Amino acid sequence: MKATYHKHILDFKRPSGTSRGILKQKETWFIQIVSEDKQGIGECGILRSLSIDDVPEYEKKLRWTCDNIQLGEEALLQELIAFPSIQFGVEQAFRSLNATTPFLLHPSEFTEGKEAIDINGLIWMGDETFMKSQIKDKLAAGFSCIKMKIGAIDFETEIKLLQNIRKEYSVNDIELRVDANGGFTPKNALEKLKRLSELDLHSIEQPIKQGQLQEMAQLCEVTPLPIALDEELIGVFHPSDKKKVLETIQPQFIILKPSLVGGYAGSNEWISLAAKQNIDWWITSALESNIGLNAIAQWTHTLQSKLPQGLGTGGLYTNNFNSPLIIQNGALHYDTNLMWNVPYIKNT
């Protein structure tokens, strides 16, 4: 059994605005395992400036992982505790290697094309005209859940955009989520949450910056709008620390990005701990290529969550890999008539 790694730069179709600036490209890495006549691939979806494993020795750790692939999945995951994106790549690669075909990691009615996964339509940060056009496009595309990133423009303008949606679509027609990416302060957060709650929103992600456990706990205790933890989960590795975060803050929801929280194993740990406190959750991709998105989507379907998931990022790039993943009427489908085309894997 041998392993290699490859770097791949994904190019955005249109520069995409986030709280960490404008994204034009997205770096990602692949681990490929070959054993006799079988091959497997996994994506290590690092997000520079956000991933806890965004460190100078990242590529060195990838090389070490490939050099020591004979240790096996379980041992490698223990050694890679501080590198959650590589953990997830390793999990994918071993499942891919052992699958009947390299991209059928979790066979289900989803991969048979019989069921779909409800997802939210993502509205990127930008000026008012751009955000309005995105909202119009998502509604026309049949989405019943829209997630809007806020904090890039004036708060009053963002409120107005949400008000305009609500004038036309009631809470029964469209579910609205907002993501502040830590853009509020502990001093102004509650007042802003009160304003937003008047618009019948489903939830708000990470209203204040991560790492302020007591301030976030106080906010969750009195908030008029359900709060979902996102960045707060990044870099929390051990079960006891995860338990402390949830018990201290007591959020209404948590959001799991496998590439940022340690793949399937790390995500399942959060889900198990959250269930004990009646905290609900949903899964979100983290700008992976279709290889990583496929691994997340197939696994997500097996969890049978009733909430819309955040898995609508496959169409962002000009040079993504052809795959059976398509979006129709606000849901992610696996079209069995479409083929994979990945240069790293033969006969896809």
C-alpha cells in the first residue's frame, strides 16, 4: 500500500465575499492510496486563515501521512489530532480504497438517485445589488431555505434586504438563516439579535467571535433568535473540551464542517454530545471540491437529519471535477446518469 498527495487550486467563477475577505481561489489537497489494483482518494480541505491546521508545516504533515500510510486509518487519525482536514482526507481515502468504486463511500438511496438532501441557498456577501440578485436567483431556483452572510455592508441595508424577502415570502414559504461569522460584539449583539428576530429568522450563526465562552453563553441564555455555533467548534479536539463548550454555552444549534472539526469521527463526537443536551445540528461543506463535497453529502444522508444542510457549494468553481452531484429545486441530488472525471483516479 502506497500513498501520495497532490495540491489543487480551485478557481472561483466569481470572487466570493466572506468575513475574511474576497476569495478568488481556494487551495485544496488530495491524498491518494494505491493498493494492488485498487485506489482511493480523499480531500484535505484546508481553509486558510480559518482552519486550525493552517500552519507552515501542513505539507510536511501530509508527506508524513503518506510515508506512514501503512499504520492504518485508526493509528493515523490519532497522530493527526491537530490536523482535522488531513484526518478527514485520510478517512475518505481509506473508505474510497475499500469501496466498490472510488466515489461510492456510503451507498444509500441518495447514491441510487432515489432520495435528495434539502439544502440552503447561500447568499454571498457583497453590495446591495449583488445580494439582491443572488436572492432573486435562489428563490427562482426553488430553494425553500436561504442563508445570507451578513456583516459586509451596512447592518440597516442588510435588515432591509431581509425585510424585502419577508414582505414577499412568509416564514411558511421561506426559511431564512443568517451567518454573522463573529461580526457582532458582545456589547451590540443582543440589540442586533432583537432586530433580526422581528423577521422570523430560523437562526443566526456565530454572532460574536469564537473563544468568548461566557459572553456567548450569556447571549444564548437571553437571545430572541436561535444561535448556532460554527467557528466555536474549530480547534476543540478532546471530548471533555467539546462537552465543556456545549455545557457552558448551551446553544440552540451547532454546525459541523467535517474538514474543520476532524472528519466523520470528530463530527460524530459533536453530534453525540449535542444529543445529550437536546442541541440540534446540521452539516455544512467548507468550499471543498466535488470530491470532498461528495464524501460529506453521502455521509450526511445516512444521518437522516430533517433540517436543510449547507451543501450547495459544488458549482462555485470553473475547474471543479465533473461528478453526479447536481442541485435541483433546492436539493442536492446524485444523478446516476452522470460520470466522475478525476485525473487522479483512473476509469472514473
